[in-house]
Amino acid sequence: MNSPLQELKQTMTALRRGDYPHFVVKKGFAGQPPAFFYHTIDGAVFDEQLAHLQRNGYLTLTADDYCQLVKKGKSINPKAVILTFDDGLEDLYTVAYPLLKSYSFNATAFLIPKWIGSRGMVSWEQAAEMDRSGAVDIQSHSFSHASMFTSEEIVDFFRGSPKPCNPWELPIVRRDGEDCRMKPSDVGAPIYVSGSRLSDTPRYFPDDRIERACMEAVAEGGGKKFFHARGWRTRLLSIVNEYCGTTSRSRFEEREEQKDAIKKELITSRKHIEEEIPGKSVKHFAFPW
């Protein structure tokens, strides 16, 4: 779990970027139980936290429990807390799940169907086992957790990932009419201001010739060695400028395109979870990013 200060900084950054749709940041319900969210889990720390909750008489609510209390207008136990996990990293199954069972607590996990079964992620079999146990309620975190370009402003040029990263941390790009994720090998590709696929901001589609020209220039200049030469940024920006103006194929998505893309992320995620976990009903959703 991040510290309260870290969480506050992350939330404020997300608000400034516009990552949350408008209705999410409106005034919410009074008297909400505290909700704690996790990504990676330190077993010793999590064990200590659960022990503290048990020792002090706390109880846990799933998203279903909480929603039912709100809908029925019932008061919420002041000792109630909500534990949630985002993404579905493998330590959800290997670390958090056994500890939750040992303390007879439960939690809600928001998974990304596109990446379930990938390296470092839980499998569908593990997700189904956790859900059946009652210890971990599986819900949706969108289908792919995508980020996208949202502005014409270039903030950098891709120089490769300095360390291994989760697959959704690289933005989606459109190539030859199809969406795909940037790859670690896309050295030289322009990086524009980015945001969540599920934000209110429309997606920006840069002219795909710009990306190809920049990547070719970097490859011809020695790959990553290109970035050690003086004036490399000026050179790449001059390539970008060649494609600006009346011949540019850059554009922002239309409103209907945006609605369809968001709807697909929501519907496809629910469909996959309910197909992979027989009898499952997906009712809850955590916004990515």
C-alpha cells in the first residue's frame, strides 16, 4: 500500500491530467468506509495490516456489500473497510489471497482481461478459484487498461524502456489502420501528451508518416546511439514539422468513435470475465489510471 502522501500526489496528478471522467470527481456519498487499494503486495506488510484490522475489530466489505448498503439506505458499520486490488498481478494469488483467507477477510480485485495469463499476471484458473472461494470478488478494470495520445504536443521521443514495464504502460498507436501498443523496439517514435482511454478527452491520431520517419532517422543514426549526438531533438522535430500543415493526416477522433471505443472496453471486459468464470456476474468497475 502506498503512503497517504503518495496516494494524494497520485490522485492530484490524475485529476490535473483529466484521467477521471467528470461524474467521478463530483461530490460523492457522505460516510463512506475507507477503501484501500493495492497493486503489488509486500507479504510481510500486508500480513501486518490485516493483523491490525483483525486485532482492532474491523470487518471487510466487498463492492457488492457496499453497494447493497448504499442502495438500501442502511447505515455502514464504522469498523468497515474495503480492500481492493488493481490489475491482477500474480502476487494477488500467491501473497494476498492466502493471507485474506487466513484472516477470514475478503476483497475486490479489478482485473484486465487482455493481460490475464501473461507473464507476471494471474491466470484465469487462479482468478476463478479466488472468486469461488469468496475471499476475492473478481470485477472489471477495463479490457486493456489502455492509454492514448490526447494532444498534438510532443513531450519526448521514445528511447526504449529503461526497465521492464507492464504491457499497458506503453500507449496505443494506430498503424496501417489498426491499433497496437508501442513496442520497446519503437525507438525514435514521438511521444505525445497522453491520458486514459476512458477519460473524457478525445484521442489524438498523429500522422503515421511522422512516426515512421522519426524511427527511420534514429535507426540510420545508430539506434540508441542517435540520442547521444548533439542536436538530436532538433533534428527529429524538424522531421515532425515536415508533415505539419495542409498535407497532414493528423486528427482528433470524432465523438462517436470515442463513445464506441469506451463502450468496447467496458463490454468486452465484462464479457471475457463472465465467460472465463462460469456463473460470474460483473457489476463493478474501477477506472484504469
